[in-house]
Amino acid sequence: MKNLKLVAARPDFSRSIINVQGVEFGRGFVVIAGPCSVETEKQTIETAIAVKKAGALMLRGGAFKPRTSPYAFQGLGLKGLKILDKAKKETGLPIVTEVVDTRDVSWVGEYADILQIGARNMQNFSLLREVGKSGKPILLKRGMYSTLEEWLNCAEYILAEGNPNVILCERGIRTFETYTRNTLDLSMVPAVHKETHLPIIVDPSHGTGILSMIEPMSLAALMAGANGLEIEVHIDPESALSDKDQQLTVPQFEKLMRKLDRAKAFLDSLDAEFADKASGNGGGDADKTDDGSEAKIFADAVD
Ligand code: PEP
Ligand code: MN
């Protein structure tokens, strides 16, 4: 791909591991979970406790909501960030939250462990430059009308500011299909592994918008080689102020996490079996990570 100097796959195929408060993107499988929006202290903290218990490693929650309608709930702003901070103190879970305005980057960064750039702002170049300068880890969601090349160029903007800590997030694109909210393009997972050294996670919540599709697409993302998931979970989805139809209940999330654990064990056994066959002593399909250890990805999935 043209013009990709910093995000392009390295000649030795080594992969970046982004360490966020001890949570490593690019090694293992990281699940970020939490409500679409921070609504109340009770809702956020109860959800945080529940997702942590189920195995999530980070808490998500929007304090600034980029909504289609200007009259829809726009988020609690600073109050929301303070609630997230309390939830972090209560659970120890690092926080992922969206920033939508260049003027807010530095002070939102005081609360966020990862700054999320949402789909609608993927090509907001001044925002990309600003979060690049912030030095915070960035979760860069794919724009709903964007090609892989456009998306990776946006990551390049952030790295070009001296910030290497970018995690990509596939969240579905607009296609002619209207049944789902978006078409979740899981083919981007092996494509990202082929073209860059950056980790990629998948958001099946916005990617489908349909509750019953979140579990199968989460399992599919794991099998496709994703480095993790971002999933919306709410203690009472019926009462949610945004995206009420796609937020998992706590029991639904717990069931998904149990299935993911089983699927991961199966994947590990598959990797071990085929690595053994490829080299006689392991390492066949695995790529090197920054520290020289091996990350299991589906390197052969894309030619
Ligand atoms: C979100 O994750 O809160 C969100 C708004 O997602 P997206 O930017 O992918 O629509
Ligand atoms: Mn949402």
C-alpha cells in the first residue's frame, strides 16, 4: 500500500504489542466491555463490576456521544468521565472512552487509558494529529465508508506524530444490506495482519446492531485472528439512553465469555498441532512480536 511508512508490515513480520496498564493488545485476546453511554454512576459501576467478573480486561463507556440526531442524548461529558474514573477505582479496569473534539483531547486523556476515535471521526485529520501528540494509546475505529487503505492512512497520521500506540477496530461498514445496522467486515482481520504490524480488535455490537448476532460474530472474530473485541453491555438494556437494541445483558455477556474461553482453548490446540506439523518443533504459522515471542495469527489466510 502506498504512503504507509510507519504502519506497514515490517520486513521481519514482527508485530506490535500495545501495553495499556498491563493489558496487552497483540498478545492473547482482550475483551473490552461496558455500556454504550455512561448514564449514571450506578449503571456504570454495576456494569463494570459485572463485566470484570465475567473476564473483561477493560471498561468502555461513552461520555461524548456522536449521535445522528442533535436532539438525541449527547453524553454526560465531564460528569461521565468522573463516573468512569470511579468505576476504574472500584474495579481496577482501565478505561476506553471516545474523544470527539480536538479541544477536549488533553483533559479527556486525564481520565482515559485509551482514547477512542469513533467511526464518524476516522478521517478528522486535526483530531488524529491531536491524539497523535497526546501520546495516549488510541483505538481507531474504521469509518463506515472507508477502505482499508484510507483507514491505515489515518493510523499513519497518528504514528507520524510520534505515537506508536494504535489499536485498530473493525466496526462494520455501510453496504446495500439493510438487515443489519452495518456489514461487519471480518475479512479486514487477516488483511490488517498482512498489511500492518498493528493489532486489530472487532466491535460486533455496532458491526451488527442485532443482539442475537453478537455472539456468533464474536466467535467468528476470534477464529479470524482478531486480537480482541469491544462489546456493549448494560445492566438494563431496556432503559439505555443509546443503542438499547444491541447491548448485551450481563447473563448474555457471561455466556459469551464462557464460549470464547472454550473457543480460545480450541484455537490454541489447533495452532499447537499445526505449528508442530509445520516445523517439527513449533513456530510454523506464528509471527514474531516486538519482544521476540510468538503471536499466533493467521498469517497464511491472505496471500
Ligand atoms: C461507540 O463505540 O461508542 C461508537 C459510537 O461506535 P462507532 O464510532 O463505531 O459508531
Ligand atoms: Mn453504541
